[in-house]
Amino acid sequence: MHNRRENMKEIHETSNLKRDLQFPFYTEKVEFEAGEYKMGDLVELSTAGKVKKINTATEIYGVVTDDFKADTNNKKSTVYLTGSFNEKFVNFNGKDKTEVKKAARKLLIMIG
């Protein structure tokens, strides 16, 4: 009998964003606020429940999986909810790295 999860695989661009493949990487498809997003951008949830680039270090929600342009025709893409990431490939959007990393650890997002 086939595992149902085999039929539900997502494909993401290969890069050096991921640091340790032994740590689980969980993803979620979410609606983004309009704009351009790059793999490795840190995001938070807006008051409208949409994902946007991080504005507050402690409000991290996830890490963008792939380059993506959100507009009226294309609003949804995926974010990593957990995982271990290479710091030099993560976009902190000008926020304090130490503060962001501390908040991220609480969500099992490890940046190093």
C-alpha cells in the first residue's frame, strides 16, 4: 500500500538555505501580501492574516521557500514553519539578528 504522503510532495528550488537536513522542515501554503519575496526572507503575519516581510523581530512566522511575486493573480506560496537554516542565506530585513534568532528558536526555526 502506498503512503499518501508520497503523493503530496512539494518541490522547492535547491539552494544553500537549508543548514541541517536531519532537522524537520515543515511547510505551509499561505496567502502573501502583494510584493516580491525571495527565498530566505523572514516573514510575519499581518493583522489581515496574510504573510508579509518581517517588521518586528519577535513576530517571525516562517521563512520563504522560493522566490515569489504576490499580486492579484498569484497570492499563495509556501513558507517553512520549522527547519535549520544557514544565516548567510536568510534575509533579516534589517532587524536585529540576535533578537530574531531568539524568537525563531521558539518556533523551531534554527538559524546559524
